[in-house]
Amino acid sequence: MSTWKGQTKANVLGLKIFVYLIRIGGLPAAYFLLRFVAGWYFLFAWDSSKFTWNYFRHRLGFGWLASVVSLYKNYYIFGQTLIDKVVMMSGVKNNLSYQSDGENYLYELAKNKTGGILVSAHLGNWEIAGHLLKKLDYPVNLVMFDAEHERVKKYLSEVMKERKNMKIIVVRNDMSHIYEINNAIANKEILCMHGDRFVEGSKPVSVSLLGEDAYFPTGPFFLAARYGLPITYVFAMKDNARHYHFYSTPPKVYSFERGNSKDQSGIKQMVEDYVVEFEKILRKYPYQWFNYYDFWKK
């Protein structure tokens, strides 16, 4: 069974260079340098590239040459999303825009003060979605893995504006995050979690994605079932160089009795519902899944 190690490809020096370019030359200058950076990963990062190439070639059925071209596009768009994240969250002047399908569902959650769980994926630009959530004027908790590079997170926090309604809950080995998650639920706050990666020691469930079974985490779905919380699936996708499209599904409360929330068949149904929405977005934006490990490995 293949598990994600919780690490990103970003590093502090690279981010500092791009932030500098953004401030003196705007997005075009940063995007220009990015073409060469993406080319380096395309040529030399085969440890991760082979899995992405297999995704294009065998899961999406692209031809050999189309898979190679798609691999480069994947790295390039990934770099764009990192740059866009810094631009939008740091307050640097920009002309990035977005449109939404279903944003009203999130405002309803905030208005009803029920709390809830938003489940996304390493697809598109989740950080941009998080930035948009601050408009809710409602407590939002982003659940992140401690294995993400601490230096990168620290540097980003220095260039980003404070988001008063948002809090990061770090998933740690000592399980201290459980208390923070329980407090957020008790206070009827919103939790934002990823549904496409799990780490060693968790209990995933196998569901078909793009015609092949793969493992998905059950944590977000178990919480929604156990506490009767509305759950919705959100994605922020890059339509072009300056425009994003935000998607949100209608919130749904699954009718598990509190004592039966560990029923694996029920939890699996929840995961399957998520995967249906996940795959729709994946097919529409095939180059924007930034998942650099063997996702389908048994």
C-alpha cells in the first residue's frame, strides 16, 4: 500500500526568488522564470515524474507523446498555483479573478452556524480556495500535516496577510490535533480537509478512481458521520493564467445514527460520493492534480 509522505516540492530560496520577481516585475516575470524551473523538474525529477506520466498514460489513456507534454504542463501549472498563492495572499497588486459555482452553499453554512466539513484534494489551488473562505466572516480551520516543510510554512506566513477568521490545525504524531478538531466541532466551526491522501497508520478505504481501485482516507467522512455535520466538496481550479473557477457541492448530512458511524459500508459510500465529484473535476482539469507518488499502488 503506497502512502504519501506529507512533503511538498517547494523550498524557501525558490519562493524568495519568485516573491522578489513578483514585486519588481509582476506575474509575467515570475511565470517566465517558471518555464525553466518546470523544465528542470520535467527533465530530472523522475522519481516523481514517472508516477505522473503513468497517470496520464494509463489512467487517462493519453498517447505516449501527449503524456510527455502533459507532464511538463503539470509541473508548469503547479508552479503557477504556488506563485498565485503568494500573490493573492500577500496583498501584492494583481489582476487575478475568479468565478464560482456553489459559493452560496458556503455562505449558507456560515449563516446557519451549523459548522461543517469542506473536503478538497491536491487538485487545482486549495490555498486560493482557503483565501476565498476568509470572506465568509466565520471561523474556518485548515487541517494540515506536520510533515509539510516547516521553513516553507514559516516563510509564507511572513509574506501573507493575517487571516483573522482562519486557523491552521497541524496533524501531529502525538495526536494533539484531535483536541483542536473536537473543539472546532463543539464550537460549530468549519473544518477544511483533504480527501485524496492518507498517511501510514491511518485506515483508508479502497474506491475506484479512473477505472482502478485506489485508497482514500476516511477521517473527514468519519467525522461528518459521527457528528452529523454537513459535508461539501470544494475545488479551486485554474481556468487560465489570470482566472480561477471555484466549485462547491451542496452540503449533505448523512443519516448515520451516532452509534453506527463506524459502519465501513456507510463510510465507503461517503467516500464514493466524494470520488464521483473528484473525478468530474479531474477529467475537466487533467493537468491540475499535483500528486507525485504512486496513488494506485496496492
